Amino acid sequence: MPTPIIQVTDVRKSYGRGQNRFDALKGVSFDIAEGESVAIIGKSGSGKSTLMHTLALLDAPTSGSIALEGVDTSTLAGRRLNRTRNRTFGFVFQQFFLTANASVLDNVVLPMKIAGVPHAERKRRGMAALEQLDLADKAKNKAVNLSGGQKQRAVIARALVNDPRIIFADEPTGNLDSSTGAVVEDILFDLNRENGITLIIVTHDEDLAARCDRRIVIRDGLLVEDSRPNGPGSADTTHGRHGAEGVAA
Amino acid sequence: MNAVDLVGSAVSNTFRAKTRTLLTILAIFVGAFTLTLTQGLGTGINAYIDDTVTAVGASDVMTVTKPSDSATTIGTSDDGPAEYDPDTIASGQPGPPGATVVSLSPDDLDTLEGIDGVLRVQATKSIAADYIEGADDTKYVAAIGGLVAGQTVQLTAGEQPDDGSDDLQVVIPVSYVEALGYDGDTDAVGGTVTLAVTDAVRTQHAVEAEIVGVAEESVASPTGASITPNSALTDELYDLQNAGLPDDQADRYAQASVWFADDATDADITALKDRLEDDGYSGVTVADQLGTLKTVIDGIVLVLNAFAIIALLAASFGIVNTLFMSVQERTREIGLMKAMGMGSGKVFGLFSLEAAFIGFLGSAIGAGLAILAGGAISSALSTTLLADLPGLTLIAFDPVSIAIVILVVMVIAFLAGTLPAARAAKADPVESLRYE
């Protein structure tokens, strides 16, 4: 079995201290193989967003480790950490986070601008990504003038543009009506299937979660279910390695 | 993000909240405008003084007098009456009214000649004219000044008095032109005036001389508002004035001009003054006489600059405020950029560059308009209030000081921007992305 792209080992995360201490994650472990599509499901306050932030290296776990392609991410810092995030991850957020008054193209090329890619190449790759999402004709429009579905497609183009290994999608269809939401879902799963990009979706939408290879359910900071309804081992409903222990804790 | 993109992003971010940016720029504009104008005032006046000193020429000459022991008559002396000195005469030098100096005799001139560093000595023949009379028959009081070789007067018409000529020539100040009955400066040139002196036995002598030029009146004119004769006329008047004096009384001079090496440094000149002082003389150069004026002007400009800097400090709080709002507004964007791997240093750079750019816009516009306004004010004043000082550009600008003003404002803006920029750089991406 090849090295999993992400290995999560007993990750705990707490905020505050003393009386105000709040444990968002209480010891979570699982592996994600390259090319998987994973849904992280949980109610609000369950710790699923905290889990995504730690997976995306936006937040360091209080204890436990996260390995990216076998490399312990706690050894990454400063410039290396930033570069790893820039090259490995793409982000799709519910609230889009597009710069309203900048053009669609400018929004899409932002990750490459941060990476220091030269202007001409930025434009070429940015246009290619927009082409892929049928937004090429909107490249010069201001982001604020796009419809919700177009905005989310622009966000996906932005997530794609740096050829990431993993796309993190936080409630990607949360702000869209069901038909445009379905289109956006199709795009994400196509990317997963055809480009082999690992897809990690944080959601509380069961229908969206059902389309993923694998579902990881978080409740009160613990992993309570890790199943593969559609994946190769769809029959088994294995819990996390430390799932039982976690429940006990 | 590379440097060019960083600057480009900072510049385009500046124009995102146009009204807010505009107001901040206006605040900086006021400070920069004032600073540029006051700077221009200093430059203009000092350049005028420098120009006049250069035009006067003879930077290698100093005027030497012999101060008397009973220096002035102002105030009471506890030492009782000063002892009579037959050589004491009224000084033509600037000083308190009634100041007297001891006259210089031919012996003194020899002593001066012997002092180290003195190349040449020429006694200044002071002439007290009774009146001057032109084409009109009215007689006017006139002061007679003298040029030393190398000095020039600034002319509005005609030529410099020719010391090599045997003709009796004179240059009159502009203010005498109409009084003497001429229609204009050029009309006066070629005219004839009569100068009168009284000799030692109270006989009045009149001498006719040709007007060869009309002189501007300027602060630094070597002769002030006085008639400037050429050597031939000076000698003529001097001889007439001293007619009847015993020989040992004739050669008495209030002051003398001393030449020194024209490449002498300030230190050399000071050393020469010290040596003169040791021998009981006092020497003053043209630059010395104007130095005080320059110091006063520099002082005034400094105070005005201080006000402008205060205005800029007030404006810098505007920058802090603007950028804090900007950081607040763009919290999510900052979070996103950090999530995408933008380093804190770059985020800091982005915001502080934005501040510097706002500073640049404000100062460039301020300096630009100040140049236009300064030009307009100068030309308006030069024909009205300052018409008596031809050649004075009240507010002048030199590129270096303008560049310095712009740089100073940019540095102030940059410093003001560091506070909000540091807040942006510290922002936690997770917190920022959660921010609603």
C-alpha cells in the first residue's frame, strides 16, 4: 500500500486554558489515500471545521501529528510551510472569498501571484483554468457581478490553478440552490476522478456526503464513523483506528 | 509574491476604497503643500542672496577698519570720559549709530600689507557729497559709494563705471532717475549730473560727470542706494574735498579693502580675521554681512517647516486610521492569502507599501500644486509688493529639496502604515476566514 497522502495520528486541539478550556478535537486518527474523495460530516460545533483547518495546516494541533506524504508537518515552518500550502492545497469556501472589485481572472491567479509565477504564465494558466470551468468569457468581469454558481466555479478555478494535490471544500454548495449546487458537485467529483485530485469536503449535507468514496463523521471532537459507502471496500464500516478509544474518552 | 507584484497589488489596493483614500491623500496633501512652499521660500530667498553675492563679486575682498577703544557712544561708561584721539572719525561701516573708528593712516596701510595672507590693500576714499543735480534744477542729497576692483553693481541700463577711463563717469540708483528729471533708465544714460563737495576751507566745488549706467537697488548692492563714481571721478572729488588740508591730515581713510587669495577657505578667512584683530583691525567680508540675513531666513524657514511637519503628523494619523479600516475590511482576504501560503512578511509589506503609496500620491500632488502656486505667488508679488527688489523670486524650487520633501512624507506615511500592517501580518488565517 502506498504512503497515504495524509496520516492523522491522535490529533487533539484545544482552545483557551484553565476553566475556559475547550477541546475541539479529542484525539482523531485516520489516513487518507491519494485520489480519495472524503466527506467530513458533523454538526456545527462538532469540530469538523477545526479538523479541516488542521489538515490544511492552517492551524497546528495541540498534540498528535499530521503527516503529509509521510512528512511530519510539525517540522514545516515559515517559508516551507507557506510553500507547501501554496503548492499542495486548493481551497473552496462556502462564502467564496472572492475579492469583489477585482476581475475574475485576477481572483483566479491569486495563488500563482503569491507563488511568484511570472505574469504571462499566470495569465495563460488562469485562462486555462477558467476555460475548464466554462468561465473564460467572464475573465474580465468583476467578481461581484457573477451569479452564485459562477462565483463558486471561479473559486474552483482558483483552487485548481496551482495544480494542487488536495482540494479542501468547506460547504462548497452551502450558498447555492440545488441545481447550481449539483453542477458544482459534478465539477468537483470530475476533478477527483479525472485528475486524481484528493477531495476533502466538509459538509453537513448528507446527499453531498453520499457521493464521496468515504465518509468520516465527527461528533463532539471525536471520530464516530469512518465508512466507505461507495469506495472499493464499500461494505465495511470500519471505525477509526482509535474510534472506540475516543468514544471512551 | 515577487516585488513587482507586491508593489502592483499595493497600488491597486489603494484605489479600492476611493473616497477614503482620497480623504487621506488630501490630509497629506495639505502638509506636503505647506512643506514644499516653505522649503521653496527658503530656497528662493537664499538663492537671491547667493546670486547677489556672486553678482557683487569680489569674494576675495574684505573691508578693514580700526575700531576705536571707546567703541560706541551708546550707554554710559563707568570709566569716565574716553581720551581724545585725533584720528577718530565716523565710520562708514554698519554699526550702532555714532560708532566711530580710528582712521587708517598710510602707516596702517603698510602694516596691513605686511599681514600674512593679505595680497593687496586699497584705501577706500570716502567722499561726502553735498548734493547731486541732474537735468532738472533740483538738488538732492547724495551718498557716494565706492566699488573696489572686482566688484560690480547690478545695472538696469547702461554700463559699469570704467575705472580705466579718464572721463568722469557715474552710475546712479534707479530711485534717482525720475528725481533728476529723466523719463526712464535708458533715457538717463548719457545724461550729465553735477556733484558738489565742500573742502576743508568751506568752499563748495561742483563737478560734472556723465551718467553711464543705472543701478538696481538690492539688499546686497555693494554701495546701497548711493551714487557710484568711477576712479577718475572719485579721485577728482576726493582731491577737491581735501583741498586746504595739511598734508599729514589728508591721507586719512575710514576703511580699506584688503584682498586675499581667491581660493581661501572659510578657515583661511577666519584665520586672516584673527591676525587682523591681533594687530587691532577688524575685517568683514561681503558674505559676513549677508550671513546674518541668511541665518535669520533659515530660522524663519525652519519654524515654518516645523508647522508643516506638524500638519504631516496629523495626516499620518489619518493614514493609520485608513489602513486600520482597510485591514478590518480585508480581514478575510488577508486570511485567504495567508491560507494560500502568503508569508506574514509579504502581508506586512503589502500594507506598508500601500501606506507609502498613499504618502507618495499626497506628497507628489502637494508638491506639484505648491510649485504652481509658488510660481504664481512669486510672479504676482514681484510686480507689486516686492517690485523694489528686482531679481527676487520669492519662492523657488530645486528638484533635490522637492525630492527630499516627497521622500520624507513617504517615510512618515510608511511609518504610520507599519501599525496596521503589523496587525494584518499577525492575523491568524483561521480566525480571519471565520470572520463574518
